[in-house]
Amino acid sequence: MKRIILSCLIVSVCFIPKLISADNHQIEKTIEVGYVPDSPPYQFYEDGLNKGFNIDVMNQIAKNLNLTVNYIPMTQYQSVNAMSSGDVDVLLGVPFTKKNDAIMDFTEPYVTSEISILAHKDNQIEKLEDINQAQMALQLNSLEYEFMKNIRNIDLHASSRQDVSLKILMHDRADIFVGNYFTAKYLLKSANLEKDYQFIENKLIPIEYSFAVKKENYHLLNKLNAGINDLKLSNEYTTIYNQWFDTLDTPMSEKLKKLLQITIVIIIIGVIIFLLSLRWNRELQREVNKKTKDLQQTNETLERQIKKTLESEQTKEQVLESSLRGVMTLNLDGTVLTINHVACEMFRVDQSVIGKKFKDVILMGDELEEKILRVLETKEKHLDQLLNVSEYLEDIEYITYDIQPIYNHDQAVTGVLLFALDITEEKKLQEYLFEEEKSQILIQLVAGLVHEIRNPLTSIKTFVEMIPKKIDNLKFREEIATHVPREIDRLNKLLESLINYAKPKGDHSETIDLSELVHSSALIFKNNIENKGYHLNLKVEKGLKIKGDLDQIKQVLINIILNAMESIKQKDDKFKEIPTITIHLYHQAENNIIEIIDNGIGMSVETQNRLFEPFYTTKSEGTGLGLGLSKQFIKENKGEIFLESELNKGSKFTLVFKRWEQSDE
């Protein structure tokens, strides 16, 4: 028994390490290869099989290196994550980009292709210059996407797969397709659509495909580079290439030919010096490859930058000269950098002002210069400002201008951008329409006044005519004592409202704290509102100030709150929620805004259209001048009033005033 146990132990000691070593060796020779199956004929998944040029190249290299390959189809996003996490050892068909270079190392390129532009033959796009304003289908986060996204006036329709992008073109949802030349050709041939489409640009961008490994995995990287070089120098590469593509003049690219010539020279030299420089030769070959790659990348980057700069300059020139506004840019010293022809005509100068001080060549008083200095100091914008220039220019009276800072990529102010627009004709038309509107309002006011005065006068006249006949009638005397004073009071009330409506505005402008004004106006009605069972909701932002007449604006708030209470009263029996009046004060950009909102009876569209007309009212005892007077007060205080209302849902009055800061003094 002891002998048997001893024999088992000896066998275990002899064979188990070998088995473990064999398993470990097998694990080391199996690699996980990920690929994105959307680019036939390079790599795709069909009928349960991994197919394509890249697959065959990888299989041949794996065979030569005695490696076992396990292919994993995945999306582009998954492939990047899988490489980062180490779930795959190799990625197929990856072009070199800065973004990929941060997380991967790349082998020598094993195939070169071109990014091309494809369009339907019936499309009017026939050459590269015609793609302006075109809708472009292409793959997201690809080399062509990074190139095309910097070009202006092109609508990019990006998808996660190259074959999906081509289908977008086939379904007429894009004007052109930008992608790999052989992939587009293969998919068109598969769909029997080659005769319907044409390549308007075959060689837009050169693209080289490599294998990618995890960063600093030099052991696997060197193995794959050796496998690629050996494959390219054999007939197997030509066989694989011709199987998937049309023709191949030589299995080596032009670049590889040059490298081969250098290699031959190095080999001759190495033979002459009796192979003593073999190591130096290999180092030199690697250095040449690296320098060639760096030089190519530098050249491509330089070409892109030159093209981008030219396009940027041309676009800027077109924008400046096609603008209907005068456009001028200044540097920090107030020197004119650019000026378009509209600005030249407006300010009576020419292009010779470029390089000169603004204050020396543009004579428009001190306002523009002061605003420009303020922009440079505070970075604030001055938008839609009005300036009377009649004393400086003969045929222009008014211009509007915008002044805003120019920032560089570090968000530092580098100058000022000035827009100017001649609005003389528009201003004259405004004044003409304003006079027309005043005439219409006057006619309407007179007609309403006649109507409103006639009714009480008719009642008084009737009673006066009946005095001789019924003077002794006690009941008649009681009626005349009751009705005549009432009609006289009605006339007096009408005349007082009319005087308030028509009287000229006095100079009562002062700085108004809107939060205090809203609180004081609401306080007048607080007890009355709460006694009626209504809810008063105040949302007031503090510190908001305007310039205006305090009494006028307070009268407007009182009128609107009274209307809100009346609206709620008319809906008393229809409420499903708490009757509420909300007053909201807040600021937005350069404006202070007051909103008075109620959930009362609301108004019809007809009532809303006539609400601010003199003598128009829906109340039995109203004069119809309250809201008309309110609108006039708001206008006199350089504000605006807006109304939104819906029957049985409520109304919202919005008052908009320009903000007033202490610096505005």
C-alpha cells in the first residue's frame, strides 16, 4: 500500500507541473480580438461567421505566430471600453487618432485606404465645391467626422455605424455620404445600386488601419509588428488583398517600397561591415518609421490648419461684407482692426481708417467712445442703444448700435465689436404712425365722450322739462332729488377720469424700489382680500429699482388688483380651487418684471382686444378709462404692459420696466 501511494506521488510530482505549464502556455497563446462589424469588406459579421480583409489578415498573422484568436464583435463605444478595461487584447481596423492614442498603442499600418464622398447621380452635387449647405451622413467619432465637423454650413447627420450612415443616404435622408471608399463600394455592390451613385471625391483624406493593443503592452505590439512585416513581404498578403478588393499592383505601399530600399542599403552596408551594424540597422529602421509617421501626421495637421485658417478668414470676410449693419472691431487701445463697407458708408470713411484710433476717425461725440471704454473695463454689453447723429451726418438722423466685448480662447477680453444700423427711415415711419394713432385715439375718445355725456344729460333734461307740470307732485320731487344729483355725480366722475387720462405728465421721476411699492400696494387690499376668503400670494425679489413716477405706477397696480378682485368675484360660484391673486416681482436680463395673476372669470378674445380702449368696460358702473389710463401711465414711464387671459381660467397682467442701477446716474 505504501508503495502505491509513493508511486502516485512520484507521478504527480512529474506530470502535474507539466500539465500546469501546458495550460499556462495555452492561455498565453490565446488572444481576445475585438472588432466593430460595420465596415465590409474590412470586417463584418455574416451568417454566424467573422469575415473580412482584417479578419483574414489577423488569422494569417496568428497562424504564423502560432496564436489562437477569439473574435468578439462589439460596438465602437464598447471596443474603447473593452480595451481600457483589458477585456480584449487586440482591436482590428483602428485608425490612428489622438483620442485613441491616449489609451492604446498602434502597430504599423497594414492597409491604406481613402475617405471618399458619395452622392446620388441625380443629385446636383457633382464636385467637392458643391457640398456647401448639404446634409452629410457619416459615422460618429470617426476620422472623417473630426474633419468635417469643423467645416461651416454643413449639416452633419451622424450615426454610430458606417453602414447605417450609407443607408441614410440610400433612403434620401442625406445629400452625401462621407466614409471609406471600399466600404461604400462594397455595400453599393451588395445592394445592386452601383449605377445609381457616384463618387464626387475619391481621395478626400488618406486613412491607415492598424491593430491596437493596450497602452504599453509592448510584448504583444512587437509580435504583431513582426507578423505584419513578414506578411507584407510574402505572397499571402497579396492573395488576401485581391480576395477582398479589386486589384493590387504590389503587396507593398509606396511607403513600404521606400523602407525596403532603405533596408536593402542598410543590409549592403551591414554585409560590408560584416553584420556588425545589424542592431544599429534595426534601431535605424524603427526610428525611420517613427519619424516618417510623425512627419506625415505633422504634414496632415499643418494642411488641416492652413485649410481651416483660409476657410475661417473667407467666412469672416463674407459675414462682414454681407451684413446689413455696419460692423467694426477695435483692439484694447481703441485702434480699428476691421470695418465693412456698410460702416464705411455710414460713418463717411474708407478702409484707410484701419490701424488708426477710433476717436480720431469716427466723429460721433463722446457717447460711443465712453461706451467702448466701459465695455473694456467692465465686460458688460450695450445692446440696441439709440443715438441721434443728425449734428454729425447730413442724411442720417438716428442709428442703433450694439457694443460687446471680444474674447479669446482663454476668455480674456481682446477688443470690442461694434454693430451700427441706420434707422432714420424707420424712426420717421414710427413717428408718423404714432401721430396717426393719436388721431385715431382722439376720434375714438371724442365719440366715447359724447356717448357717455349724452345719457346723464338726457335724464337731467327730462326731469327739468317735467318740473312745470309735476312740481307739486311729492313723488316727482323725491325722484328728481334722487336721480339728478346721481347723474351730476356721474358726469363729474367721468370728467375727473378724463382729466387724469388727458393731462400732461409732470416731471415727477424718481428712483422707485419695486419691492416696497408692491408690498405697500398689496397692503391696501390685504384685509379685504382675506375677509372675502381669497388668498394673496406675494413672490417678491428685493433690491429691484426703476426710474419713474411713483404715484402713476402705484395707481396702475391698484387698478389691476381691483380688476383681479372683480374677476374672482364674478367666478365665486364656479371655483374648484382657492381663489388666488398672485403678485410676482423678479428681474430678467436688463428688465424688472411685475406679474399680477388671478384665477378668476377671465376674458374673451374680443374683450382682450378692446380692454385698453377709452370708455370700453364690462362693469355696470365703470367709466372704461381705468386700464386705458394705466396703459398711458406705463408708456409715460418707459414701460410695457401685456395681457394674457382665458375664459373661466383667469388673467395675467405683465408690467415690464428697464432696470435702474446706481451706475446709470
